[in-house]
Amino acid sequence: MRAVRVLTIACLIAVAGHAQAQQSTFAETSRATPSSAMAMKMSFAPVVQRTAPAVVNISAKRVVRQQVDPFWSLFGLGVPQARVSASLGSGVIVRADGVIVTNNHVVEGGQEIIVGLSDRREFPARILLADARTDLAILKIDLPAGERLPMLAIDDSGDAQVGDLVLAIGDPFHVGQTVTNGIISALDRTGGEGGLAYIQTDAAINPGNSGGALVDMDGELIGVNSFILSRSGSSSGIGFAIPAPVVRRAVETAVGGGRAVVRPWLGARTQSVDSEAARSLGLDRPQGALIADLFPGGPAARAGLRQGDVVLQADGRPVVDAAALNYLIQTRRPGETIPLTVRRGDRDLALTLRAEPPPATPARDERKLAGRHPFDGATVVNLSPAVADELGLDIFAGPGVLVTQIDGAGLARNIGLQRGDIIRAVNGQRIEAVRDLAAAVQAPQRAWQVTILRNGREVTATFRG
């Protein structure tokens, strides 16, 4: 299980006051000995029998180059040693032809991926799609001609409710397939990586459950188990699953030949409405997403949204906060329309947003720079809304040139250039595209003045040529 940021979860429990006699009466009427053999045999077994065969074990082997003690390198004996590292997790068959969904962190960097079926057969798998932001990977195994595997239907109807019974199925600690039960303890729980909104459950999830199934009582997949909150590393009753709508989008993309999940964007900077903002906006409670800024020509601007508007509902669902709005839009297919309810001043408006991917304008023009200049060894790319979304950056950070990689042997690393830096200017010349930077470093200089944007702050430094 990967480490995650701890979420602050406030739980308020209201207890109605009743007389002791009323409590006794309630206890007597709500608890009873099972009246029949059928009632005594009530069990999750029918759901498990339908779903467990579609949950698989996944092992990913990778070769790790391990450095020896630097002392021995003085004598020419410091040759890195190769060792094989393996990660174990779970996966879910979502198509009978052998398409499997799991967590990206289970297979990331794996040179050999093996899928173990419930009937103990093993198959090599190839990765169709790996998406770090959603932490999903879609795998494919090749089956004997005509064979079909048991699979789980993806339920993205959106009708799951807090309190619903769920089962978590996976292979924790590599002890073999295990089923745990619990309830959905929260929905749309934001705050993890990638800007997602997760399903929270108290069904026990332990190391090895990553990529396994969270199923409802209809035997359908409502989420892929991803991570837990725990001080010990084992389940403490707070686990999180990637919701079915995100899973379906990843599967559709992979099966359609896509290499990355295309996430529609809002085209606006948003803020969650807190208590103070709610009072100033005339809202009866903190809710909604405040439009703080609009990207020119983006979906929000074309839908008629304005700075200062508050989005209260999207597709008929209440918008709890800014993260919830962005999540709902990102899970839609490009081209779909989303009805919005917007508070503007003292009235509510009905607007329609069209789901569109962020534009890749300007084109990427990715290059690795070399030469006698401060950017030697740096790989750079034009910063477009598409690139910003792909890397989880502020879409308003451009235009500019983004550093995506630093070669260990180049001058760029020596001067402290970092991955994620945005190059703004070189020797007073504004840099808005990779071609501008390439032209600016063609001629040797006695000194280089470089301005970069790092973590929202502009920094200017001068280096000798």
C-alpha cells in the first residue's frame, strides 16, 4: 500500500434521548432469535460465489540496479548489482476476453507481469494503459481460442449510498483470496492524489488488496480498492476505492486503443465555498464551487459562466466543493453535456457545460537541450492546458516552457534546475515556446540571466557562460 496524505474526517453522532423503559422495549422488539433455518443461514456466500472468480492475483517483477559501497568503486569494484524486486496485488476481470483492471502502483515499472486466476492458472499480461493520476492500469491476457472468463460488471449508476453493504475481495499478504465485508462509510471523499473523489469503506483492506474489487450486494463492481489510512500499515477501518465511473473511463480508453485517459476540464480556477464566503454570497450554508477565474475560450467561458458565479449543482447532483465539481466533469466522456445550476447574485441560472479535453495548444515540441548554456541536459516541452492537466499543474501557469526531465550529467542539474520549473525569460527575452528557448541559447554568452517559475514564485538568477 502506498503512503497517502491523512484526511481529516469529522463524524457527528446524534443520539436521541429516550427513557430507560423505552430503550428496553426497543431492544426487546428489535432483537429476536432466528425463526427459521433459512434465517439462520443468511450469508454473503451467494454474492461471493458470483464475484470472487473474477478477482485475480497479480505479481509484477522488476530488475533493480543496486549500488555497492562507494568505497569499493575506488578500486574499480563498484559495479552495480542487479536484483529482482516483486510487487503483489490484486486485479479484477472486467471483460470476458481477458481485460483486467488493477492499480497502477501494483504494476508500475514491472518488466514481467503474471496474472493468477481463481482456478490457479497463470498467464503473462501486457499493459494496455497505465495512468498514474487515477492510479489505474488496464491489463490484457491472451486466452486459449474460444475461452471466456468470469467477469464483473462495472456499476457506475451513481446510486450507491452511505450505509450500503459492500465486500472487498483481494489477496492480502499473499495468503490467498480473501473476502471482507463492511459498509460504505463516505462518498466523494476528496483529498487523495490525482484530484479524485473516493469511496470510503470500513471493509478491511490490507497490503495486497490493492487493485482488488469493491462490490455491492448485486455483485457488481462499484470501485477498485486503492489505499488505506493506517498508522500500522494494516487495516484500521478507513479504506478508499477508486469509483466505478473512473474505472469505466479507463477501461473504455484502453480497449479503444488509447494510451492515457483523456479527462475533460472545466477551464476555470475554482474555490470551495466556506462559511464566510457563504454569508457574503447570501447562501444558507457552505456549498458549491466559486468561479475565481476563467480560461479564455474554455468550456466554462463558452457555457456562460462568469467570475464570481457559484456552481451549486451539476447533472442534478449537489456540488459539495470545488474538488467534487472538477471530479464530476473529469469522469465524463468528451462531448457529453452537463446541466449546471449556478447562483449569480440573488438568482439561480440553468447553464449547460460541454465536456471537452484541454487543448494541446501550443503543440508539445518536446526536446532535450545540449550545449554550453544553463539548460544543458534538460528536457523541455511547451506548456499547454493539456500538458498542465497531464502533469497536475495549474492550467493558468502558461504560456511558457516546462522542464520535464533533468539529465544527471548536464549543466542544468549543476545549477539547480528542477523538474517542474517553468522557464519564463533568458537574458531579458520572454520565453513562451520551446523554439524561443532554443533560439535564445544558440549563441554563447559570457553570462546567463534566467527567470523561472517554481511553486508559484518567480526566481531570477545569473550564471557565468
